[in-house]
Amino acid sequence: MLALETRDLRKTYGEGEAVVHAVDGINMSVEVGEFVAIVGPSGSGKSTLLNLLGCLDLPTEGHVFIDGEDTAALSLKALTRVRRQKVGFIFQEFNLLPVLNALENVELPLRYQGVHAKEREERAAEALREVDLLNRAKNRPSQMSGGERQRVAIARALVTKPALVLADEPTGELDTVNTCRVIEIMRRLNDELKQTFAVVTHDPMVAAYARRVITLRDGHVSSDEPQEATPVACD
Amino acid sequence: MVKYILRNMWRRKGRTFLTVFGIAVGIFALTVLGGLSARLTQQVNGARSWFANSISVVPSGGSLFGGGGEHFFDVATVGQVHAVPGVKDAVPGIGLPLSTDQGFSFGAPDLIIGLGPGGQDLLKQLALSGGRLLQPGDKGKTVLGSVIAEKLGATVGGTAVMRGVTFEVIGILRPTLSAPDNFAFVPYVDALPIFLQANPFFQQKQIASVIYTTWNQGVNPEALGARIARQVPGVTVITPAKAEQQISQFSLIFNAILFGIAFIALVVGGLSIINTMVMSVSERTREIGLKKAIGAETRSILAEYLLESAAIGLIGGLIGTGLGLIAIVLLNGATSSKQVTVFAITTLVVIGPIVFATVLGTLAGVFPALRASRLKPVESLRED
């Protein structure tokens, strides 16, 4: 079963002489329960691809199927629904809301899903436990370290049990110790909960822990190889 | 949701405070002037009902409150007015200032009104809080308006000294919140000597300053007024419609000022809310992008910013109205020793400015909220 599939996916910017093919005909698919790293040099189209996969941006041409649903024909409102129900996002800059504490930040996607307060709180607490931060539930992001903030963001991406979690340079702002910790958590969620991950990264350490690596170059897939993932061992 | 919006407002305490304060100042002014206008409306409405039931005939050049001026006519005029077809009764009246050294007063002046025979019928429309009305043959007796009664410390059965003359208080009227509250009604025969004493060189000995005229059933008072003006020389006729006009003009200017203040509050307050909200939206562009990325609907972003904007208006409105009410109570307290009430607190005075401020806040939020809700997630997330 496919969590994600693209067909002839293209995204171009500009016109005429200045046209840039950021994503230039990508066909790929990700099975449910996979852990895929998407790597490539700067400007290879990684972030553009991730935005298209997450329905944050509209392709110029082609299709993105999420959990079997073709998103090409959907209205902006319907795309919002797809993001809300099927996709979890992890960003490089964490993007937590500063006025909410950790628990409230994790609750936010459930709030948009219309889940009522009591269940919201239980599920958010459960997600925080998964990232080992339940003791920090009442802390605001400003009171946490970068590693802790990213773990809260992971809990937020996870709390809706989405078909697909998309991460854009999730360790880009973290030191080695916290990078390891974040990878360890993502891998564990992938192993235990069969949560599907697609992670854009240029950190070789992150790529090494993936079970499959897709390499982009100039908007194309230049290689797509399964690999023996390095066991995670922090410290 | 409410908690979240308040926290967002609290992020920029200084800016939020200044905006709320700006609204509060405008609303404060609106509340105080609203109190003034409400009090005026009470007086106007009271005066309206008082003047609606009779035609006031005054000497040429006289006006509605024709007491204490230099315009008088001979009591013989009363007979001439009475003779006009359609007139039911014509009652001579004489108006005198209660105190000879009256300074500025807000609204109706304090007057002693001497009423001729038949005057008791005019008073019938005024409800008594105690005692009885004047009757033909009464002498040395008075029926007091509620404000005057309080001023003189008079009670039914007691006495009241006015212009050096002691009267027996036989009745006290219910408050009407208008002109008659400041009137002391006495028999014409008592008022005349007081007048003549104050004006020793006056030649005529039987005078009136106003003739209260009532009409037979079925007679149009406006047409009757025109007839009186034609048939009786040297008089100005103030019919109910004319009285209404004079009274309305009186309140029109105050309401114009009130609307002016409201308009300024609207423009200044509205612009400052718009400014604050536009800044908030641009500061939180990333957050809005994040919310949209994780599934917030356009309308939930819209609602969030509209509510925040409305909350600024509401809080400004509550503070402004609160301060305005405090000011009204203090000002009324300061003037209460003179038995003058300058401001009235009505439901509209309290609720009006609060609703106004909240609606203003909501409307001012429309533009910034639309801007926020239309942000595209990818571009907003890229923003620093």
C-alpha cells in the first residue's frame, strides 16, 4: 500500500529565458511504514518537492497521491483538509507557537480537526510521552532547548496519526547530541508505530539512518536506493 | 480560544495598551456626552408633554419660558383670547424667577408660576407624589415641582418661603425629569403682588406674562393658534407644534456634538486598531503559515484575528465607559448641592459605547484579518 506517489511532477518558476524547473518530472512512491531520506545538493529541488508532497504548494503539472487520493484536482479548501488529516509536518525552525505551552502546541492540529478538549489533551499528552517530554508539557517553547522544541514539533506532527510525516531539514539547527536524539525518536516511531517518514536532509548522519535514500539533482531523481540502515546509538 | 487571543494580545503589552487606551479615551468622551445627551432628552421629552396640552400665548417677542422678562400684557387680553371660537379656557399665568440672583442654570430655570382660575386643569396632567393640586379660591398655597421641593426642603403640610413670602405647601409633584420639576405653582393672586413689589414702577396693575390656552374637543390646536394670532393683537402664539420645534432645536446641537465625537472616535480608534492589527499580522506571518500548513481553515484564521481586534475594541470600550460613568457620578455629585442633574445614566449610555467600541474593533479588524487569512502557507513559512 502506498502512502505517497507522484506522477510526472513538475514545478516551474518564472517565464521565458528566466524559467527555472525546480522539480522537473519526478516519479516516486513511498510505501506505508517506510523511512525515506531525500538528499541532494542545494538547489536540487528538495524543499520544493517536499512542499508539493505536503500540498503546501501547487504543482505546475503532474499528480501527487496521498494515501491513494489524487490531490491534483482538489480545491485549496480540500487541500487544507488533506494536510489536516493525512500529513504531519516537521520544520527546520520547529515553528512552535510561542504563546502556547508544549501540550497546547501539540493539541493544535487536533483542534483544527475538531476533536473535543478532553480527548485532545489525552492524545497530546500521549504524543509528548512518545518523544519523552511529558514532564515539559506546561513549558513554553522559550523555556526549552532546541532539541526539546524539535521533539515537541515531532509530537505535533504525530498526534493526528497521519498517513505521512514530512520533515524538512529536521536537524538543521541542532547539535550532534540532539540530532541523534531526534533521529532516534523518528526511527523508533517508524519501527514501533509503522509511521511513514519522508525526510529532506543534507546531513549525512540523518541519511545514514534511513532505509532508503532518494537523491535529487536539478529537479530529477538521480538515484533511488534501499540501504542497510545504521543502527541508532546515541552517546 | 479566548485565552489564546488574550495571550497574543499580551505579547506586545505596550502596543496593545496604547491602542486600548486610544479607544478608551474616545469612548470616555462618548459616554460622558452620551450622559449629557440622555439627560437633555429626558428634559426635552418632559417639556414636550408639558407643552403639548396647551397653546401658550405670550406677548409679542416673548418665548417659551416667558417668565421674568420685560414682556407682559394686560389681563384684558385673557378675555380676548377666550373669545376666540374653539378656545375652551384661557388661564392667565405669570412667571417669576424663584431667586432674583439666579446664575447660569442647566435646562429649565427655577420659576414661580402664578396660575389664574382654571389653572388647576392644566396641572391635572402632572402626577402628585403627595398632597393635592391648587383649587379655585386657594391663597397663600403652593404645589411644588420635585426639584424645587428638595431644594427648599419642603414637605406637604409644611411651609416654603419664596421671594420673601411664606406659602403653605399643599402638594408636591412627581419627578418628570423636565421643566415642571423646577416650577413652584402658586395662585395668580399670590404671584401678582410679588411681581409688582419687584417692579414698583410698573403702571398696569393686572398683568400676565403668558396665557395658557386649551381648546374644545375636535379643534385643531395649530389652526386655533393661527386664529388667535389673527384676532388678538400684540401676541405671539406658541402652539404645541411650535413648542416642539423650539425644544428640538435646543437638543439638536448637543446631538450634533455627540455624533461629532463619535465620528472622531470612530476614525481615530478605527485607524489605530487597523494599524496595530496589521503589525500583528505581519509579525506573525510565519505562525499563520504554520497554522495553515497543519490544517487551519481560512475562516479559522479570519475568526482569530477578528476576535482579537474585537477584543481590543471591547476592552477599550469597557475601560472608557467605566471611566466615563465614574466621571458622570463624580460630576453629578459635585453639582448635586445645587439640585442640578447634568448627566443621566441610562441603559443606552452604558451599553451603547461598549457595543460601539466592539463593533468598531470588529470592523477595523476586517482588513488585517482578511490579509492574514489569505496568506499562502509556503510563502509565509519562508518569512523571517
